[in-house]
Amino acid sequence: MPLVKAKIRVGHSPDPDDAFMFYAIAHGKIPTDGIQFVHVIEDIEGLNRRAFKADLEVTAVSAFTLFEVADKYALMPCGASIGDNYGPVLVAAKSLYPKELAGRSIAVPGLHTTAYLALRLFLPEFKEIVVPFDRIIDAVQKGEADAGLIIHEGQLTYGSLGLKKIADLGEWFYEMTERPLPLGVDVIRKDLGRDVMRKATRLLKDSIEYGLRHRAEALEYAMKFGRGVPRDTADRFVGMYVNDYTLDMGRKATEGLLKLQRAGQAAGLVKSRAKIEFVEM
């Protein structure tokens, strides 16, 4: 591939799995061959909003957001966070049947997140309360919401904090489709041109591969983004969402993505009919 020069802003969330994936790029562990990466760290809902404006050249977004911005961004086949029979967890202060939450308040991490889309497909009627993802457990404990939709490390810690699982939406999606649930993906703006798109995608994959080969080193960096969680919890979380699917979505995860898109369109939750374009490496 010829030398490609570009300055690319990369948006990713302040979460251990994203930090793990981008460690090698952020710290110069791999050659970037003429591409200068500038890191923009923001929570996923903020990145989702920026994607609607096509603000960043490369960014992590929720799969739900990808469906709405597929006219502007192409999907990078690496860098995805995939829940293979696990995913966002709906919790409450006491055990409930899901149907008991119909019409009640649920704290959600954002209206453009895949977690929110999956919850609307699972339980169409509820009152959403948008709460920063790291405050959802607190909101449920304080009675500010009848239930909460937990993402990130909270998926591993809610039980120790006295909350009860109502449903795991990754489990539900797998039962419905026999496919994993794509939660977050990395996308690149189409107007960069195919050479830059391919090169940036290749470098992201190289960065992920480096992190997996140097796990302890990359995890040490990722721990800085773990909001004080213990190392073993951060390690488990990274292991859940940085895996073979992260290196290459492959057939099963791609089918899961398209099934989720079609389900969202059929329910009137996904408005765009734009076809998802995949970057070829």
C-alpha cells in the first residue's frame, strides 16, 4: 500500500476496553506510516451526538447510532465491542418480572446507545430517564428510577451493590437470534477516501493485536480509565469486550448487527434506510 499521510481525530470513550484497543496507537508502540492520530476522549453518548454531525474522522459509536449515520460513515470491521450471549443488564432494587416495569421509569445511559435500542425492543413501553452511565446504579439505589440499564463495568458489580437482575439484553438477543449483540463499533468517515480508510483500519487492528500480545502492559494503561474498579474487574471487563470479534467481526457478529438494524427499522426506532458499508482491509 502506498504511503498515506493524514491527520485523523479518533474519538473513543473513557472505558477500559476502548483504552486497551487504542493503547498501542496512543503510545507509539506501532508505526503509523504517515497517519497522525489525535485522540478525543468523550463518553459514548457524546461521541454518538458528534457522529450525527460527522464531526470526527474516526470514532467509536453505538451500533444504534451507526444505523442512523451509515450515509456518512463506513464500518471498520475491527474495534467492535460484541456481547456474545451477554450485554447491558436491566436491574432494580428488588426482583421483578420484566412486564412489571411496563410504564415505569428506567434510567438509561443515552437515547442513541445500543443498550437503549435493545431495551426498547425488549420492553417497548417504559418512561426513560437519561442518566450518565456511571450514575445509573446510584439512581436506582436512591429510588430516582424504578430500574436501571447498566453498561460498562457495572455489568460486573451491580450484584455486590444489592441490585437484582431483571434481564440481560445480550442473553435475550441471543435467544431471539442465535447471534451476538454488537454494542459499540468503530467507524470512519467516507469522505477520507478508500486509501486512508483502509490504512486507518489496518492500524486500528494492529493496535488491538499489540494489546492482546502485551496484555499486562495494555491493561495497566486501561486501568487508568476504570473509574477506580479493582484490577481483576477491569481485566474481566476487557476480556468480555476485547476478543476475537474485536479483531474481526466475522459472519456471526455481522449477522447480529444486521438483525438488530432490521428489528429497529421494523419497530420504527431506526429511521434511516442507509445500507452499512464495510471498510475492506
